[in-house]
Amino acid sequence: MRSSRWVPGNTIDLLENGEEFFPRVFEAIAAAKREVVVETFILFEDKVGKQLHGVLRAAAQRGVKVDLMVDGFGSPDLSPEFVSGLTSVGVKLRVFDPGARFFGQRLNVFRRMHRKIVVIDGERAFVGGINYSADHLMDFGPKAKQDYAITLTGPIVSQIHRFVLHAIAVGGKGPSWFRRRMKWSHADNPQTGTADAMFVTRDNRRHTNDIEQHYRAAIRAARQRVVIANAYFFPGYRLIKEMRRAARRGVDVRLILQGEPDMPIVKTAASMLYHHLLHAGVKVYEYCDRPLHGKVAVMDELWSTVGSSNLDPLSLSLNLEANVIVRDKAFNQELSERLETLMANSCKQIEASQLDEWSGWRLVRSFFIFHVLRWYPSWVGWLPRHTPKLKPPSAPEPRAGGATQTDAAA
């Protein structure tokens, strides 16, 4: 339902962390007149989740069509009261691949719906990496996440709108429902600004590596600088190769990774690549204030991207993801300045002299890791490739420990 092409005439605003993101989203939902569509990986029943709950209820009560899709792995424990509070007023809540538990454990680890998208009245969209949870706010404490999103108006929103409605239709509503919902939609929203934008997604059918391909093409075309800030970094061989080649031809290549990770294995995995990167001239920075959750990049003076896709095996080869690529000097400059501030004030630069010296074991391990990176995209194709369906929540049943099952198995 979308092609990877540049769409001109858009206005795109950068939103950093929950303090900027949540008020804008909640205000937009509160002002909606016809339709609200929300996709999110995580929805928790904390103060942020309850705020979203409240504005979605209010929108549905005044006659707005409200569709909410959550991932069954990321949002597994919504209470019966929370669910019924939405469905009782007409919110269409769907769970992507909820999966059955086995001895209390969630087994639907692979191929998650990891997108974070909101579309309001087909005219305004939000895309990024921020979930609906309190750990995206600074007052959460040392584990609060550093993250980014964007809000968009203009013709690109029509494309994003068609995509989210098609995702619901494919999940069970069918083509006739899709056509009815698109009747009132703007076929092509009017231009509102000067930014070119491209909506790029990853799925397990026709667009299995689109996001990675755009990253590689942009790095290959870079002549001045590449700055990538990514929470979970363990990409394939070809992307690493493009970064090394860019650095060797004189491009200023910088990589911002987690220094205080939410999961220790994240830092361990990324650090295994430091020798390869640093010896090719790539500069590596670790963000140390709190966990980095962002998935953004800037290249030269025009190209930028913000979205949900990490640069790791899950995002690049398994999950359903969505990024917006922007071609606009002003937006590139704003995101660049935010990342420069991050590197200057909150990061430590990793020097080659700080790394352990090369040894026979390190050489063997490095060789193994590098070739795992080279071949893993073809290997993961052997992992479960079922076609999950969207289902409305069934009556939640209490489980041991007070958790609840929010949906039947897909």
C-alpha cells in the first residue's frame, strides 16, 4: 500500500522524548473530528497509558472512529477494566499476535509489530520510536529513555493513512471495509511545507529489507558526514561495510550507542564491533546519561530519518517497522544540533586505546562475529514465519500473580 518514493510539500517537526511527544499526540487526539488510528508496540497501564486511555475514550464518545493496535508481546498485561473502558465506548482495540503463554512465559518473541504510528483525521501523523509508557519521561528517573519522534502534515500523511488502514484490513476487516474507510479520506493532502519525505516500512513479505537498503544507500552517497544514533546496534555485514568504506574515504562517520543500556547484552553485542569500526575511522560514542532508545540518523546536509527501526537482527530481519526519511536542510540541521548536544554533553567517545589488545581468541571471535553478521539475514528466514492476525480482545482471564490475558491466541 505504499511505494518508496519522495513526496514533496510536507511540514515535519522533531519531537524529543515524552515531554515533547505526549502533549502533542494527546492534543491532536483531543481535537480529532472523524478518525484516530494508533499503532504501538508498548502500552502500559501507567500514568502515560491512562492519559492515552482517557483521550481515546473521549474521542470515541464524541463520535470519532478510534482504532488502537497494540503488540501482543509488548503490551501483554492490560487489565479487564482498562480494556473494557475502551471497548465499551466504541474504541476498536486489536492485539497483534497475542500468542498463548506456556507456563506463564510469552513465546511470541519473533516478528513483532514494533511500529509507533498515529494518524489523526487522515491529515496529521506521528511516527517515531516512543511507546506509551512513563519510562519515556524524565521524572521516571535514571532509567528514563532518550528517544525521538516526528509529527507530519502534508501529502505524505495520505500515504501513511492508507498504510495504517490497510494494516487493519489485512488483519481481518477485508478490502470492502478498507474502501469504505477511504471514501472520506483526502486522496492527496495539500502541501503544507517544503520538506520531501518518504515513508519506508519493513515487513515479512514484500518489503523485507527496505529500511536497511535506504540506510546503506545514504551512507554510500555521503560525502561529508554520517551520524547514526541507535539503541540496539548489531547490523548486517553490508551496513557495517558501508560505514567502514565511508570513513576510509574521508567521511566523518559517528555512531551514538547505549552506554547505560536497559539490557546489558545490548552493550556487549555492540562493543564486539568496536575494533572493526574504530580501526576503519568510525567514531563511536556511548550515551551515558540514561538508556538510549532513539532510532535516528542524519547524513550530509539534507538526508535524515526518524522511526521505530533499530539496526539489529530483530528490526532488520523480523519485526514490522516504520521509518520516515526526510530530505530537508532545516530538519536535518535541527536533528543534527540535538545529536551534537548529546555527544558534547552526555556521551563518552570510545578510543581504540581503551579497547583490549588483540589476541588469538579475540581474532577468532571477531572473525566469527563478522561472518555471522554477513549471513544472518538469510538465516533468520528459517525462524517462524506465520501470518499473525489482528483480533479484538476477548474477556480477559486472570492468571497467577494477578496478570491478565488480554486476547485469544492468533
